[in-house]
Amino acid sequence: FRSCTDLICCILFLAVIAGYMVMGVLAWLFGDPRHVLFPRNSTGMFCGVGMNRDQPRMIYVDILKCATTTKVMAAALGGTQCPTTQVRLRLTRLFAVVWWLLWTVACQPTNTNASQSECLACPYHASAALQQFAACCVCSGLTLALLVSVVFLLLLRYLAIVLVWILMVGLLVVGGIWHCYSEYYHFSTSKLKFGDLSFNTNISVYLQVKETWLAFLIILCVWESILILVLSCLRRRLSVAVALMEESSRVVGYLMSTLLYPLFTFVLLVVCVAYWGMTSLYLVTSGAPLYRVVSLSDPSVDKCSLINGSETCKPQTFNSSAYPYCPSVRCIFFRYDDTGLFQQNLVYLQVFNIFAFLWCVNFVIALGQCTLAGTFASYYWAFSKPTEISPFALSQCFIRTLQYHVGSLAFGALLLTCFQLVRLVLEYLNHKTRGKSACGRFLFNCLRCCFWCLEYFLKILNRNAYIMIAIYGESFCVSAKNAYSLLMRHIGRVVLLDRVTDMLIFFGKLLVVAIVGVLAFFFFSGQIRLPGDTFQAEMLNYYWVPILTVMAGAYLIAQGFFSVYSMCVDTLFLCFLEDLERNDGTMQKPYYMSRNLMRILRKPKPNVM
């Protein structure tokens, strides 16, 4: 450990993780006494009791009854329960969710007045469509998104300069100036003038006047001229930014294993989210369940008005025949008991649960950023590229990060977690004060905006600090200070590189999602057909569901791949700035940058024996 702060943060982080695990185990032992979250016996959702003795697992499907039931039960129970129909499904919960999604896509009962049981059995009769949905939609679409993302990243070493000029100049000329000129030419014969129009909230009225398009045309021409002038003045810096992007594509091509690391980060994040969610649910359901006797019918029927919902009961021993004057009487869950020691401190436990969850998530992200930064930095600081690059550079950097930099990463993640907790508190207070004092709401909105900006700045600072940690192995505070000072000394290059990189990455994501989405639309709408009768688009009720599913998956894949590329660009940029300041190109202090960067900067590469 480079500093006492990193050591203390490492010990504190390990202690929080240990306490988090202990709390999760205790919540699992004492929580969920009704076995709603994981039905292990017959006391769950009234499964296995009475007429449901042979039906140990159920899910709720008729949720609309919560809105159509009488108000008597809602008044008695405070809106904590509703008489939804329970239907037996011997399925796991994950398959139950998938089953519902596929039912909305592929279920087509032959009878328009089909009963609920017929609709529930429909997915089993539509197995062919469901299998094609899983094989074609998920596998083929996501595989195509993966291939397009990889090919785009690898081709950036050749097409970066072309794409940059097309995006910055070509789209503005073709999409903006040409469109304005065509519209101006279209309305040039119109006798309607701008002065003839009165004030109108319909903007389309002003778009029918040639003066409007002439103004747009002039504005775009002036903007295009300014943009070309600025790019001409910054052509060397732009060339350096493009060269770094091309070099990043080349590095990713040499270190292809780095493209798989986001999958590992995704798995860790899923584990964190799942553990936090299950712990929260077990904490909420940790008390003893309390039940009330209520009537599900109108109080004017018979003598059901005598049942006011204040009488307690037990579902295992409840006998409705004891209330012959009200046939709709039921023993319904009311709430969980909150008199125990565990339940009295539930708020503090939930706060600790959120705090530990945010810290773990931020640490996992920091671990990924530092590991990738160390991998890419090892490439840059190798004098003979790529012969000096280890084939196991990623795994070596991952082990080195866990061995030496846990305290630094934990400290950076802790700072970000504190800001996020403050933002959550502000969001909670804003929700509670909604509709009250306008001055108070304005103050809360200002605080929310300020802390959002601080969190965004801290994320950028942490990202660059992790890069410096991976390069020099310094503590978090020293690395953050050095990274900030280095970037401020080259602020012009920083702004230009960030804007160009963000624009190119956005275009890459848009390209991947557009290609996959268009092909998915033509396939699921039936315009592209497979040979044979294995799949027919007419079997799908809503073909937009699989299309949106594929597009969402394609975006996540592109996000993972392009996040690696973005980390590579940032790492090589900091290494490049350090190389410029620490070395002068002599035999004693040679440059480590590539020959392309040396050529752009007019730096001769020394002959080193």
C-alpha cells in the first residue's frame, strides 16, 4: 500500500463485504416466513393447502382483479393485498418470466372467447414458434451484433480519418445544407412571404415560406465555414487524435482478449444486483406474517358488513364455515410484524444494504477500468511492439491489480458511493416534498443538479486516476492529482480528442443497432423468409417484441465492446502525454509512441541498438 488511506480503505472495504455477507445470510435465515420469494413448503402463497395440496408452486396471473375488487378489503387491509387468482405452474421463476414474454408474442388461442386455462396452455402448443424465437432472435441477432462491433473496431485503423471527416463535415453538408437548398428551391415559386404570416404556434406554417429555409441555409453555411476554419487551424491536433484512435484499434486487434473482459464485469454486476435485490426482499419479509379475516364481496350482501378486517387468523387453521352469514370470507395476509429487534432496525439495515451495494458496484467498475488500463499501458510502454507484449497481458494485469491496488480502487469507489448516496437522499426528499413549497423544490433541484455535475466530474477523475495507478502504481490521491494536472496542461488536446472519440463511438453504436434492427424487422415482419416451414412470421402476435429485444441486446453488446475501445483511447492518450513530457527522443530518453505519431509530430525515432 502506497498510503495509509489506501490501507484503511482496503480494510474497511473487506469489513463491509464481510458484514454484507453476514447480513445477507441472516436475512435469508429469518426472512420470508411465508416462503413467497422461494416457496419451499406449503405455507407459501397458500400452495399445498386444502384443494391445492398437490399444487406446491403457483404464480399470480390475474392481476387485474386488484383494480376490480370491492373497496371493502382495500379499506380493511390498507391496500396491501388483493384477491388475485392463483394458477399452478410447475416452473422456476426465471422460466415463468420467459414464459409470460413468449406468451405475449406467440400465443394465439383458436377461440376468441378462450378461457384463461386455454391461454395458459397456448405456449406449449406454440413450441415451434417459441423455439424459433429463441434460436433466431437471441442467438442470430446477438451474434450478428457481436461480429459487426468487432469488424467496426478493427477497421477503425484504416477508416478513422474518413469517418471523422464524413461525420464532422459530410453529414452537415449533405444532410443540412442540401436539404435546406432543396426546400428553398421547392418554395421559390410560392408568393407567400414571411411578413404575411401572423403569430402562430404551429411551426409547420413557417416551414412553408422560402425565407425560413433561406435563413437556415445561411446559418448552416456560416457554421460549416467556421467548422472548416477551426479544423484547419487544429489540423495537427486533429491528426494526433485520429492517429491515437487508429493506434487504439490496432492495440485492440493485438489484445483481442480485452474484448471479453466486459462479459466478466457484467457477470459481477449481475451478482451484485441479484444479491442486493434478494437481501432487500428478505429484509422486508423478515417479520412474522399477520393475517386478517376479510370479506371479498359487497358489504350490503347478507351480513358481510359485520366483518371489518380487524380480526386476526391463521391460513392453516382458518375455517370459512365459521362465518355462514358471509360466503366470501377469506383469511388474507395483512403485513409483517415489526416488533422484533431485527425489524425495528430495518431502515438502518436497508441503508447499509444500499451503501454496500453501491460500493461493490463502483469497485467492480474500477477493477475493470484499472485492469484494462494496465493492459493497454503495457503495450504502449513496450519499445518493440508487439514482440514485447505478453500473450497473457490481461490476466497478468488483473492479478497485479488485485495484488497491489485494491485499497486505491476501494478509496475511489468510496468517494463515488458517498456522492451517489447524497443524490439518493436528495431524490427521496424531492419525492416527499413534491407539491409543497415551490422555493423548497427549486432548492432541491439546484442541489440535485450540482451533485449530478460533481458525480460526473468525479467519474472522469476516477477513470483517469485508475489509468495513472495502472501505469505508476501510486496511491489514489497522488494518481488523481497527477492525472488532473497532466490533463489541464493539455486541455486543448483533451477536449478535441474527447469530442471526436465520443462522436465516433456514438456512430459505431448507432451503426450496430441499426444493422441488427433492420435485419430483425425484415425477418420478423415476414419480408425475409427461411427455407421450409420451420418458422412463419404470422405466428407472432407482436413482432415488435423480438425486434426490440434484439436491438436492446445489440446495444448492450456494442456498449461493452466500445467501452473497451474508449478505455484504450484514454489510456494511450495519457501515456502519450506522459511520453511527450518525460522524453525528448534522444538515445537516453527515447520516445515510446508509434512511428505514425512521431511522423505527425515531426519527432524522429532514434536508432536504439
